[in-house]
Amino acid sequence: MHIKGSTFLVTGGASGLGLATVNRLIAHGGNVIVADMQQGELPPEAVYIRTSVTSPDEVQAAVDLAFSRFGGLHGVVNCAGIGNVVKTVSKKKFGALDAARQIIEVNLIGTYNVISIASTPMAKQEPNADGERGVFINTASVAAYDGKVGQAPYSASKGGVASMTLPLAREMAQYGFRVMAIAPGAFETPMVARLPGKASEELVQTIPFPPRMGKPTEFAQLVQAIIENTYLNGEVIRLDGAIRMT
């Protein structure tokens, strides 16, 4: 699929990995709808719509906007997510459950909600020369495989994103869709910046090479590669400098 002239919906596109993706898609001639709770500082070419990924009505409005503004939708990049630390043994009655539910609803159910709603009208589009109608790129995490203490709900949500990649790719193949996921490690994002104390510094010390946090532009570069390489399908790609969290 060519980025130039194609239209993409980026959830969580107002900051972090999502914003870097928006900037790269626009730089390569793509049309971009940004679905986020906050607008942030977006490039002027991006079209923003306030969206909670857990709301079917709001997601439908974002998808409708892509079709009304640009005449179609060819790709979805799901970057919306939250990642609070949750201790299972909680001093507050039902505190852990409430926090876990919110994380799973946004990260996992929200991702599935966007795919389900967007894929319906996308399936009616004319395919390109390769028979492709669209590509879905979701954001998992290395925490899906080796989460740290306090990441049980977060790891569960990202593990769900990773594990639904292949069955979704198999189901969507009949419509000419591809489904991929990226599992980032430690990246320079607002979510990581909120880590307590020296947690971020300690995290960097566990990255073999390069010994630094990932740059959002590197995530966006991989998004571009997935979009443009039609044979990438049904796979989760770790993007992490070989980190294995202890």
C-alpha cells in the first residue's frame, strides 16, 4: 500500500508514538484523522476529532469523518492507551479491580472496538492492485511477554492485543485486510515520563543496544514499513533494543 493519497485513522495520535506516526504519514503524503481525547499540537494537515476509543458512537464519528472528508479509509494505527501501575493487593476496596478494568477497556477493548467499527465500511471499498483494502496496526508492548511488578493489568491488556493479531489477520484476509502489531519497549513518551523516581533511568540500564530509550520516530518508521510491505501480516514485531524486563 502506498501512503501517498491514502487515508489513515490514528488513535492516540496527539502525543507520543501516535503523534510521531501522524507526522510521518503526513510527510509522506497521507491523509490523517487523529482520534484522541486531547488535541495537542498537531500538524495543520491533520484532522482532529475528540474520541474515546471505548465509545462506539465516538469511534463511528471518527470513521465517518474519514469517509466524508477524504472519501475512504485505508489504514488504522491504534496508539491510544494508558499504563498505570496497579498493585493487586490493594488497600482500597475494589481499587485494583477498578484500575485494571479501565486499563483493559482502553488498551484491549478500545483497540478491538476501533477495528470492528472501521473495518465494516472499509470492506466495501475497491481493493488496490494487490487486492488489499486496508491495514490495521495495533500497539502491544514488551510487557505482554515480560511485564514488571505492578503491570499485571497492563500486561494482560497488551497480551490481548498481541494474541488477537493472528486470528484477526486470518478472519480479515477474506476482505483484503492485513493486521499487524508492534510491541515497543521503553520509548520516550509521556507515559514513560510519568514513571516514579528513577524508574526510567533503571529501565534504560537494562537495554542491551542501543543503550537508550526508543524514539517515537523509530516507531513511526516501522509503521511506514508495515504499511508499504504487503507481505507483512499476522505478526507482532518487538521494537525494543533487545530489552527483556526483569
